[in-house]
Amino acid sequence: MTAKIISIAQAKGGVGKSTICANLAVTFSQSSKVLMIDCDPPQNSLSAWFAIRVNLYEDTGLHIEQAATSAQLVGLIEKNKEKYDYILIDGAPHVNAVVRTMLLLSNLIIIPLAPSSVEIWSFATFETLIEKAESLNKSLKTKICWNRVRRRVKSSEEVIDSVAKESKLTALKNQLTFRVAYMDSFAEGCSVYEWTDPVASAEIWSLSSAIKRVINKVEPVKLSKSAAVQEFIKKG
Ligand SMILES: Nc1ncnc2c1ncn2[C@@H]1O[C@H](COP(=O)(O)OP(=O)(O)O)[C@@H](O)[C@H]1O
Ligand SMILES: [Mg+2]
């Protein structure tokens, strides 16, 4: 068994990276061994969520580590990739060497995006970075995950349509809508399954199933020590 490595990455904060990471981790842990790696110091909100969760459950069924540097992340993956089925990595809200390392080490990058024009202004730069990472990591798949979607809002639909037309990246069909349950459950160390919103639970369940299908057949990633890889990690 070699762990499937999934990173939740975006150059912006507040897009839902930690929320999605936590909810996917809980879903996958129902049938698989899951390690989360929190790469967002000093906030470490995933670790804060987990600390609350530890007080709720005798056995959370999850494990968490933190990585503040590229070398720490590489070391954690090396140490744990044969021990887990899934490694879920939560990224920082900007691009740094750790985020670039995540792109090179992952089978799948989930990019949460909120469908508003302001949210996607900075997206083009991140897309260029992803393209470069894809040329260095042949096992990498990338999927946009629309989050905080408001149904029947014309401007949201227009943003989603324009990204579908203009971006080379494809989006998962499963979208997460704007629901208070995502906020409230995370603040209490829970997933949406342990909350009172069946719609949010169904959204996360469908998203997890779709992600499993995307990474079903991916090959394990080997981080090359080539000069191009080292250069990418250092400078992008
Ligand atoms: N689908 C959603 N509906 C409502 N609130 C959401 C949703 N996804 C995330 N949030 C909220 O948005 C805020 C930012 O989410 P977070 O996961 O911390 O983002 P990031 O890790 O990208 O900075 C949090 O308050 C979170 O509860
Ligand atoms: Mg976060």
C-alpha cells in the first residue's frame, strides 16, 4: 500500500482549504487509514480543529502532523507513505516552498474556489504554477472544487461558466454550497456528518466519492532530485 496523496491548495486564504481537508479526512477515515499534514503555520487551523476533536472522541480515527518547511514535508511523506491509505495536506494561503513541494508530491491537488470575480482575480498566477508543476510531476491531477456556491445567483453561475471556458483546469462536478453547517461544525471540531445538515453531509459524501474515482488509478509519485525540481521548489 502506498498512500494516495491529496493536497488542498490555493494561493488565497478563506477559500475553504482547511474545512474541505477536515471533512474529507473524516470521510476517508471511515474505511481507510488517514494522515493529515497541516502546512499552514502559524494559524494551523486544521491542527486547532483536530485538538478540539481529540476532546470529543476517544479515538478520532485520524492522525495529524505539521510541516513548516519543504524538507519537513518531504520527510513526513517518506516516513508515512507506506503506513496510510490517504495523506491529506492542508496548504498555506500563499505560495511558498512548502506549497510548491506539495504540488510535486501529490497525486491530486484540490483547488477550492468561491464563485465570485474577486476570488478568481489571483487565480491565473496559481494556474501557471500548477502547469509548471504538472510538467515536473507526471502523476499529478488537478481539480477545481467550487465552494461556498450560492444556487440561482446569476453572478456565481457566470464565474463558474467563465472558468470552465477559459481555464485549462477542470472542476469537479460536485460543488459545495454556502452552508452555515460548514462553519459551525468546523469550529466545534466536527465534520458535517456530526452536525445537523443532511445537505452538507450529502455534498461532502459525493465530493469524497468523486475524488476517490479521480485518484483510483494514479501511480505513486516519486520526487525527483533533478535541478529543475530543486529550482521549482526554491523559486517557482
Ligand atoms: N461551503 C461553505 N459554506 C459556508 N462557510 C464555509 C464553507 N466553506 C468554508 N467556510 C467557512 O469559510 C471560512 C474559511 O474557511 P477555511 O477552511 O478556514 O479556509 P482556508 O483554509 O482556505 O483559509 C471559515 O469560516 C469556514 O467555516
Ligand atoms: Mg486554512
